[in-house]
Amino acid sequence: MRAKEVSDNGHIGRRRLLNVAEASDYLGLERDTVYKKSRLREIPSVKVGRALRFDIEALNRFIQQHAIDTIE
């Protein structure tokens, strides 16, 4: 299932872990940027054996924590 199939509630089907391509689509970043930010521990990631995966719930928390509030 591809990241383009994100539902209104932010979940990609029933899957919780995304691969690099899906995470880059979800975050709107280039794949190389996702690898770099993961390596620098700027975005949360999970190693499953040799595979790099991204927990969609952790990515959502990351997005919320780094959102810039508007000036009222």
C-alpha cells in the first residue's frame, strides 16, 4: 500500500510502519532527506533488522511538536 492512500484520519490502511519511500511521501520530503534526518535523529525511526521503518504515530507526534503556531 502506498503513502498516497492516506485516509482522512492520517492512517495508511491498517499499517503502522512505513518504509522510506512512504515516509518521504507522507512528510513531503525527498528520500535522501528522510535518510539524513533519520541518521541525525531529527525524525523518529525504527530499525527492523536491517530495514529502516517509520512509525506513523511517531511521525504524527513529531509533526505536532514541530508545528509553528500562528500569531493571533
